[in-house]
Amino acid sequence: MSATVVIEIPREIIHTTRMTPLTLKRELALYLFQQGKLSFGKARELAEMTVGEFQQLLGSRGIPIHYDVEDYEQDLATLKELEQL
């Protein structure tokens, strides 16, 4: 089940930042990803971008994609499972 949370941001804040609501969502997605609060996939969803677009945005901001040993081991396990199918 999917739920939506609405955050009210005063119009003057949007006007002052000179951002669209979508741009503000993307900034939030970048920040939460950079802080390790959201995975790449969830941050990409929040940003409403494709994988490639979000990777480019991260790169343009100098934000590294988090990929540690645990991620590698999970990917390796998934590949092994796929080989058995």
C-alpha cells in the first residue's frame, strides 16, 4: 500500500528560492541520499528521474554513489541466484 505525505511549504519560500516544487523535491532527494537516509532507488523515485538522469545529477554535484562491500555481496548473491534459474 502506498501513502503520500503532503508537506506544506509557503509560496514565498518557493518564490525566494526560485525553485519549482519538482526542483525542491530533487534537492531533498539529493540531500537524503548524500546523508545515507535514502537508497539510490528511493532517492531516484523521490526525484522523479530515471536511473541515468539521477546518476548524472549526482555526478554533476560530485556526490558519490554509495556502494560498499555489503552492496557488492548482495549483488553477487543475486547474480548467483539468477544463474540457477
